[in-house]
Amino acid sequence: MPDTPIDSRKASPARVRKRNRIVILGRTQAGKTVYLAALYDACWNNDKHMQVEAVDGRSHKAMMENIETLRSGRWPSSTSGIRYIDLVARCDGVVRPLTCIDYPGEVFSKAFIDGVETDDVHELLEHIDQAAAVISLVDPRVVTKESATKSMDDNFGMAKAIERIRSWPEGDKVPIAIVLTKCDKYHHHIKSKGGPIVFVRKYYPSLINAAGKAKVFESTAITTRRGDREGSSVFRKFSSQGVVEPLRWAMNELNQNERRIQQEQMAKETRKHLEKINKEELANKQKAIKLWTIGWILFVLIFAGVAITAALIVLPE
């Protein structure tokens, strides 16, 4: 399909789908593949508060291969095509099907920066339009070390993705988690700027404005040490610091939203029931008044008839 301009914030209402998945967004090298591997490693075969497991062998194999690569001290290969990792998450006894998208960051740029129409862009947008929650991965180094052009995806592009979600039906209820990745290297820098929340507000103003209510997290999927070359990093240890918390928060938010919707639905049904009872009581009351009125009219007529009859009887001839 040729690259033709599109407005990624808009779509036909007929294509609006039910929100039923968590979508992980991030630019090129934001750490999507490593984050997913660390998340799965922490939650797979876990009997604690949060559990995540694949629903098929293909997805489980993809996760385990990345985990094995990372544990051996090697970096996984960059994502070359969109992959759908079908998962099931359990939180507080609630089971929720999830589909995590691991896709090339270039697809994100095409969708929200370049505004072109391709099959992979449409595929990404369809999943975003089904987002029940969003985990937005951003690399702190990009906005502080890279050029404005390279940082567009994290601020402007991500903001447009969130605007698309917020402007669609039920989009205002979608939990947004902003996750600062690779914080083993940038934690002190973030802290020097006032902490993660202040850092995000300063360097991602468009994203914060679009997200509105959002939760900020720090995560470290791989700890590294400084390499021989300036700015280079050497793999040190596979970790999972802060990778579970965004998902746990998103799941809790979704569970609370569902409970709130159920409570609102119950309250609505209760109001309808009370309105029905009140209408029935009013109808019964009106019926009783009507019968009482008719009874009194009949009584008055009978009494008047008896009185007239008696008066006629006693009249002299």
C-alpha cells in the first residue's frame, strides 16, 4: 500500500472496537522488547499478587527465548516486524486477557509523526483503539541528550497517540502509565531534576497535557556499566526493577473502573426500580382517590335520593 497521509487521531466510528487490552507504546530503542521480557520473567509462574502467562506456545516461546538471551548477557535482536504477544493477567483474583504489541519504533513514527497510511500503521492503530490501558515507555536519555528531531516521538508523537485514545468513546477512562526506562543509568539525573514526576512534566509537557490523569514510574530491565567508548553501555545484569508496578497499577485501575461501572449500573437499575415502584404507588393512590371520590358521589346521590323520597312521603295530600 502506498504511503499516503492520514490523521492518526481520527477514525470511522464503525471501526471503534471494544477496549480489551493493554498496549505498550514506545519509540525505537525505548526498550519495549526488553521490558516485555523482564515483565514476563517476573510474573510467569508466579503465585503472588500479579501473574502473567501466555495463552499459546508461540507467545510463551517468544518470551522465553528473549529471557534466555538476556540472562546469558546478550541483547535481543531489534524488532523487525509487529508481533502480538497473547497473555493472560491475574490480579486480585480477576483474570483479564491481554495482547501486548512488540513492534518496530519506526511504525510508531509513521503513524504519529509522518502521518502515512500503510498496513502496519493500520494494524498498530487498530490495537491502540482497543486499548483498555496504556503503558508508555520513554527513554530519559532521548529528551536530554538527543536532538529535538529524535525526541519528537516521545513527546509530540506519544501525545498524539494518547489524544487519539482520549478522544474516542470511553477513552477518558483508559489508565495511562508513563514509564521511564533504563533508570539504572539516569536515576540520579532524574532525581536531580526533582524526581520522575517533575522530570516528566518538564521534558514531556505535550504528553502530560494529552494524558491528563497519568501515573509515572521508573524501571530498569537491564543494569549496565559504562563502556570504553563515550556514551556506550556494557550489559551487566538482567533485572526487573519497576517493570511489574505499571502493569499492576493499570490492572488495579481497570478493576476499579469495572467495579465503578457495575456500581453505577446497579444504582441506575435501583433508580429505575424505585421509579417503577413510585409510579405504581402513584397509580394505586390515584386509583384509590378515584374510587373514594366515586364512592362519595354515590353515597351523596343515594342519600339525596333517600331524603327526597322521604320528603315526598311526608308531604300532606
